Amino acid sequence: MCERLDLRGRIIIGAEGLNGTVSGTVDATEAYMVALREDPLLTGIEFKIDPSEGHVFPKLSVKHRTEIVRLGLPEMDDIDPNALSGVRLSPREFLEAMEREDVVIIDGRNGYEADLGHFKGAICPPIDNFREFPEWLEANGEHFRDRPILTYCTGGIRCEKLSGYMVKQGFGPVYQLDGGIVKYGKDTEVRGRNFDGLCYVFDERVGVEVNHTETHQIISHCRHCGNPEPRYGNCRLPECNRQIFVCPSCRESFGLYCGETCREAVTAAESA
Ligand SMILES: [Zn+2]
Ligand SMILES: [Zn+2]
């Protein structure tokens, strides 16, 4: 169906449900939503819509996975997010809960996503993959095990699993932001308040605005000069390819590299 509608993007489908992002014309994306809503297996499926000029993905990928978001737990410990999950909070409830003094806010995404933007005061685990969460919680969870915990992620999908895992591990009470940062930013009442920086997205846009109030600010900085810089670029050394913040003027004078080591490796390869 996606091919017929000329949609592009990434879709993961499994027994837990379906999660994905696609781009296409208004007519095509509407036809896609109608078809999924009509499927009895996907009752209650939620969509978040962003306008954009043209496709934001280079191609289409639809894959089956045993877990929609992989925590990689042994089968007996696995969480069924449909059965066990943190209490869902609407954007407004989440904003109110964040203002309470006893809460702990946990960013349920990877470190490089949180570096671009996150909720004020959130703990942002320095992980590169969702599967590292159980280990991170094991090492750091004692400090907040019995406090009210607010979790959030991009679209609310990873948190269904993360919050369920935390409940099972005896944390809490555990709450999750329903619909994630994306829905929070679209809510006309909270207007993204308390979110600093941009929300990382896994398509060509990389970062999207969330906070539409006067408190919006850029929190990421050029790694060379320290000026505010909201655009990620990949280090030009292919073996490195790390996502880094380098401002336009440092890109021009130094190049898009992490540092001397990566730059010298490329210079040496070019002169060889
Ligand atoms: Zn700079
Ligand atoms: Zn590098």
C-alpha cells in the first residue's frame, strides 16, 4: 500500500503494534491513515502530522520485528506494553507534574537526541541505544527509585516500554508523557513550555521546534567555539561519522570534524 501511495519513510510492525513515520502528499498520507484506522488490529492508533515541503525520507522501509522498540530483555523478563506501562499524562498534566519538587524527569531517548533538546531539569542518560537502559538504570536507579518518575520520548512509543520496565523493576510511581514531545509541542495550551532546544527526529529535518513560548532557547553549542548551534552535522571522517555541533564559521575555518584527530586522518588520506 505504501508503495502504491508513493510514501517514503520507516515502519516497524510486530505483535506489539505498529510504529513508523512516513512522508507523502496530503492525499496519500490521508489514504494511509484511513487504511490503518480501519484495521481492527490497530484500533486506537494515533497519528501526529507535520507539514513539510516534499519528502523527508530518501526511501521506504517496512520491517517486521519481534519488538517495536527493542529493550533486548530475555523473553521471560520482556515487557508487554499493552499490559504493563506507566500512567499516561496529557501534555497539561505532564507540565503540572514537572513543576512538583519531588519528581524526577527521565529522558527516555539516546544521549545525542537529548543533547539537541530536552525538558528542563531532566536526567538525560548518556546512552547510544535504547537497549542500554536496563544497565543504566541498574547503575543509577538507586538515587530516584522511590520518587515519582516522569518519562518522555519523541512520540511516546519508547516510553510505553521503558515506563513498563521501570514499574516492573519496582520504581515509581512511574508516569509517561502520552504522545511524547511531538504531541506536547503541538498542544495549543502548553505550547511546548519547559522544553529547551529542539526535538531530534530521525529524518532529514533532524531537529524540529517544540517550545513555541517566549522561553524557547537553543541549548546545543558548537564544539569548537562554544556558540549556540542547533544544527547537527556528521564528522567528515567516514569511520567516525559522529553527529556533532559545528557552527557555520568553524565549518568554514576548521571543517566539519570532531577535532584534530579526525581532521588529520582525512587530510592524510587525501594526500596519500
Ligand atoms: Zn564554532
Ligand atoms: Zn570525528
